[in-house]
Amino acid sequence: MAGSYFPQWRLRTDARAENASVIAPDERLPWGQTFAMALQHVVAMFGATVLAPLLMGFDPNLAIFMSGIGTLVFFAFVGGRVPSYLGSSFAFIGLVIAVSGYGGQGPNANIGVALGGIIACGALYTLIGLLVTAVGTNWIEKLMPPVVTGAVVAVIGLNLAPIAVKGVSGSSFDSWMALATVLCVGAVAVFSRGMMQRLLILVGLLLAYALYLVLTNGAGLGKPIDFAPVANAAWFGMPRFVAPVFEPGAMALLAPVAVILVAENLGHIKAVSAMTGQNLDRYMGRAFIGDGVATMISGSAGGTGVTTYAENIGVMAVTRIYSTLVFAVAALVALVLGFSPKFGAVIQTIPNAVLGGVSIVVFGLIAVSGARIWVENRVNFSDNRNLIVAAVTLVLGAGDFTLKLGQFSLGGIGTATFGAILLHAALSLRTSEPRA
């Protein structure tokens, strides 16, 4: 029916054909193929969605569950028109660790304070979405051009780098095992092909996990993996929900992460628009609202903040299948996984050394992705304005420059984000030179 809120998905049966045409967002595959594609998207988002809560001391099982809830919320707000999966956002990691005082191992004892901040971020994100719905996205693109967006993204990785290194410095064995993990991920990235290469983080982690198991449980060289919690965990059970604590300082510190989420979502929707040949800008405001509301719901239950996932956009680019129904089915699969405590217990057996090695790669990739934004958008660094904005932002974030205003502290990522935006705006008062 024309004008309906959700599309009337048209059935396509040629997805397996050689040089098959694009499966558009408002089209669908047969249900068997839809389920298979959904599983692939779950695998694609799985590594990062699990890794982020582990780094913050959150329950990864609950994070998987809330990623499914968040994706369905997003699906509803955009009317099934924008193909995206919402998983755990890495933009929260540094600030969550800062406000909760998390030590890097085991459950986060002060998780409630972080949850209150995540909800505040979701609320601000939702307000930005309402504003975009009313006036459009031009003001965001002017406020956050590629030189600013690239610097902010790079800063996230650089700011987190000391955390990854510190986490694997407890013993000589852990340090060497972390380097072995980096090599595993690197080998998958360079020597594998096809879908395995797209899943380099997950496959590399599994290889490193197997190596750790052989060296410790087999050869006795380090702390062995304890599988007793896995054996004792039930196959099915309710996720362990956690109530938020609303502390003004933590809320003020985490709320600005919304700026980063806006930049991520904006870029992802632009990318999907280019790949599908459909202009999705008219759904931008609704996408922001959906992501913001999903983040608030996740934080209210004990989950991480969520964001649209580049990993799943990569899967779409490879398969040329953009059907939004695939993401609804993937979300339902994530919900089922969230109801398995045994699945969560398996995740908790990942050794800190392996997790730390993966973190080194992931945080480095985040930093490099910021530079990639500069390259792809041809940011002109012969323009002193761009040079100063990028240089100052990187040092503020990497050095964790903190500003204190009374009881309020703005950490390195927040300082770098707002600093980049304000500095670019101030230096752009001189308009005689072209902007990047």
C-alpha cells in the first residue's frame, strides 16, 4: 500500500544468481535466505558488541540482548526503511571507565553511575534527532565537517590505547600472549579471503583463544581457563538487569558522547544511501531518535549505549542485500542468545590477555578510521585551519586533557570533541579560504 508506514516488502528470488542485482531495503528474500543472512549479520556484529561490554565490565550477554531490543526500536522508528543493526558503542568506553572507576577485570561494581550517564546521552541524542526532524541535517554537516569528525573518531582510539596496554602488562606471559593475539588477527586480516576476512576480529580472537588454551590448560605456562562456570550455567534464563544511578557529574560527562553517535549515524546513513542508490536523508532525524531511544532503553536495563554498526554495513556492501527485514530477524536471533546464561558464561572465559590483544587492534583501527575519514574526504592540511584543529584535537584526546569546573570534570574525549567543534567554528570566522 502506497504511503504506509512500513514498506510492503517485495519478494526477490535471484539473490543467488551470478551478478545478482541489488536487493533493496523494501525488498525481501525467501524466508530461509533471510534467516541465513540474519545469522551472518549477528556474527558480523558479535565480536564488537561483546568486546565493548567486556572492556567496561558490563554483562556481555545482556549487551547482546539489548542490541536486539535496540535494533527493533530503531527499525520501528525508521519505519523499516533504513537497514542498520545497533550494537555496543565503543565511544562510551573511555568515559564509562572514568566515571565508574573500573579496574579492567571482572564485573563493574559501579555500573549504575555509568548507566545514568548513558541514559543522559540517549536523551540528548533524541533531542538532536527531534531538531534534525524539524530543520534538517545541514547544520550538523557545517558544525562537524570531515576534519572535525575524523579528529574526534581518531581521538577515541588514541585515548583508549593506554587502557589496552595496561591490561596486558600484568605478567610477561600476558604481554606475549597479547602480541600473539595481535598476530592472529593480523594473519586473518591479510591471508584470509571473503567473509572470514570481514570477521577478522572474531576469527582472530577464536584463534588466540585456542592458542591460550593449549599453552595454559595444556602446557601449564599461564593461568588456565576455568570452565566450571560454563558447566554450572543454565541453558536458558532471564538476563541480569541492573538499575541506573543518576549522578549529575557522570551524566554531564557522558551526555556529549551523543555528538560522536550523531557523526557515526550520519556517516553510516550516507554510506548506505550511496550503496543502495536511494536517498535516505529524509529518515535521518527518525534514525537519530531511534538510536537515542534505544540507548536510553539499554541504559535503563543495564546495557551499553548502542550505535549503528559499520561491520553490518560492510556485510551489505559485500552481499548487496539491503533488505531491512534481514535486520529485524537478526535482532530476534540476538534476543534468543540473550536468554542463555551458558552463552554468557562462555564469553566470560575469554582471557584478559587475549581480550587485551584484541583491544590493541580494535582501538588502533578506530584511530586509523579517523584518518581514513580525512583521506576519503580529501581534507586539505595545507589549510592552517584544518591543521590546527586536527593537531590540537589529537593531543587533547591522546593526552586525556581534563577540564574541571567545580565538581564537573570533562575528560580527554569530551574535551577533544567540544574543542574540535568550537575551534573549527572560531577559526572559520575567516572565510577567505575554502573549507574542507
